[in-house]
Amino acid sequence: MALLASTAFAQPANDLCADAIDISDLLTGEIGVGAELGTFSNIDATGEPELAAELVDLWFDGEAGAAEPSIDQSVWFRFTGDGGVYQMITGNWCAGAAMYANDTQMALYSGACDDLTLVQANDDMAYMWASEWGWWYSFINFKAEEGVDYWLMVDGYNHYDEDAFQGVSVGSFCLGAINVEPMTDHTVCSSSRNIDALFEDTFGGGAGYIGPFDDSQGGSGIGMNPDADMLGTECWNDGIDDGSVWFSFVGDGNPYTVTHSQCAPEDETFVYYFGWDSQMALYKGDCGELVPVACSEDIDPDQGWWWAEIGFDSEEGTEYFLRYDGFHWDNGFYDWSAEGAFCLRANLGNMSGLSEHDGAFIADVYPNPAQGAVTFSWSGNDNVADISVVDMTGKTVSTLSQVTRNQQHNLNLPVGHYIVQIITSETAGTSRLQIVK
């Protein structure tokens, strides 16, 4: 599609596609390594309404009754593909970034400014969550074909209350990208991606991590499989395979909990999975004769914690297969599936199971709500436990090793809701924690 030139007073230097800023530094070429650039501004930028028709059902900021979305104050960036698969996001994490409602839209094109071809577009990361967390920023997963020129358009969302215009999101923002491992070749059990290293890195004092992986249509070319065998997925509320990806490992005799994760807490690079809404199923045996072991849908949907977590007692020498899938939504008008980038985290201890002699394992943290230091307590014979604290996005924000029962700790956490995971050598449990001002 041809892009028509326009001018405006005091417009940003990259207001037009022809003047796009080179962001090639975001493509690191190394899986798991990310980069960030910014800040950038769309203040006083102009728009390209001639591109709106292709963004129907991808951007959602049209005036009431309008057939097309609105492209109001957009700026442009460019890079050349290196053959890798990437997740790229806008955000507010860099110094000085401030945008009205934290609300951007992105569209990625290939080709040339006078002959653009739409590759991917996104409006919101997760529209159902609060804007102050930045969930109305945008993300795309894509394969950067080697040698292909790409053009990225970032626009501010055009806010309406019915027919009343509320303003365009303008201000400054950051761009980030991370090279993710495509799961293109791991969509069936027989070609599972081995993750033995995940458990080799797991130890009593902390968690093991592996990834990030990509299961998206744009990045890995993975789509719905209507003919998939749904054995062992009885807890999946959608009952659909939206392009499962498969992992394998050999048990070592220890109990573990495997969780969909944002990646290691010491890694400041953000990876995002739409709505954090994943599903998992665990099997053992052979791919031709799988035996279901465990199934997981949501940790706590009432709290908006929609990521999956599976606990199990591994058998030494037994091969296991882990099936990972994104949840499928259908609201009667649109239907779509969760996809994006994710890591897997493993903790020692079975968060799902209790030994018969343990009875009801109690995990407690107090005071709750808390403003400062908290005390951890639990039932059972063990006086020492390992503790992980997980935030509402699924990210582990704190890990404590060998904590003594009734010992006080200052977690230095921001205001919000958290899940506290307490793991002893015998068993494990969870508790909720609220941090207030």
C-alpha cells in the first residue's frame, strides 16, 4: 500500500515513514537477550488515515459508528530483519516516559514507504487491566526475515466516550525487543523440546528458568489444531487446542512445580503472553501411549491470575511430556487465542500435592495487608522453607532461601496483590499477600 506524505507544524523528526528512526539495535540476534531504546515522542505528530482500512479488527479506536480505526498522531521506525523471532513492545519503563493513558497502537510493515505490506498489528497488551500498569501499551511477535526492510508505526489511541471525543494519547514512550526461541518445530509430542536443563538448574534455594519461547502465529507460524487429541486436558475450560507446544524431560525422583513465568527475576527484560492466560497438561510414558499426570488451567481466576501451574512428584528415569497452550476466548463477535512469549519456571516441591500424613498444610504470612516487614509461618514438622513471591503478572518478584519459621522479612514490594509460595522438604502451599501504603 502506498503511503501519502503530509506535513505538520513542529512535528517529530520521524513523523513520516520516509524519515523513520533506525532501531536496528533492538535486534540482538541472541535468544533471550533483549534491548531497549527511548524515549520517543508522538507529540504534534500527524496521522496516516489512508492506512486505516487494513487495521480494522486490529486497532479499536474508531469513533462510534465508524467503519475504520483512527490513525491520529503516529511516528515511524525502521530496521532490517536478521532472521530471528522477536517480541517488540512499547512501554513506560525508561526514564522520562509519560503518555496520556499509557495507550499506544503498533503496526509493523515490510517493503518500502511507497509500497507497504502489513505484517502485524496490535492495539492493547491486555485491555482488561488497569492503565497505570501500562497494559494499554502494545506488543507484537514476529519473524524478522533476513534482509527484509521493516517499518514500524506507533500511534496514540483516540479516546471516545460514545460520540464525545476524549483526546488522543500523546507523550513519550520506550521501545523494547527480545529475541525469543521459536517453537515452530515443537508442536507435537514426538518433536518435544527437551528441558532437562530446567530441572538441573533448580535447587532448594531458588527456582530454575528456561526460555523465552514463542508460540505465536506471527513469530513461529503456530495456529489452531482442530484435530488435536485432547487427552489429559479435562481442566482446560476452552476445550480447544490453539496450537499447543510440547516439552520433554526425564524425572529425577524429586517433587517439582512448573509454572508459566515472565522469566528470571534478575532479568529486567520483559516478556509478555497475552492476558497471561495459559494452560498446561503433563504426561508420562510414550508419545503413542501418553498417560495423563496433571492438568492446569488458572492459578486463581478471581484474582486475575490466569497462568498455569503444575505440581508433580517425578519418578526417576521416567520421561515426561509437558503440553503448553494459550486460552481461547470467544465473546460472540471476536474470538482469539492467547499467544506471545513465555518462560517456564521450576521450583523444588509439589505445590499441588500433599503427603497423606501431612493433612491440610497451612501457609501463612502476616500482617496481611502489610506496609513493611512480614512474617512467614507454616504447619508441619519442617522449621525451614524456601519462599517465592509472585505478582499479578506471574513474575517472581522475590525469592528467599532457607527461611526459618516465624522469621520476619522486609520484601520491599510496591503496593499490590501477590501470591506467596512456601515450600518445605515435605510439602508446599500458597497464601495471598496484599501490600498497602
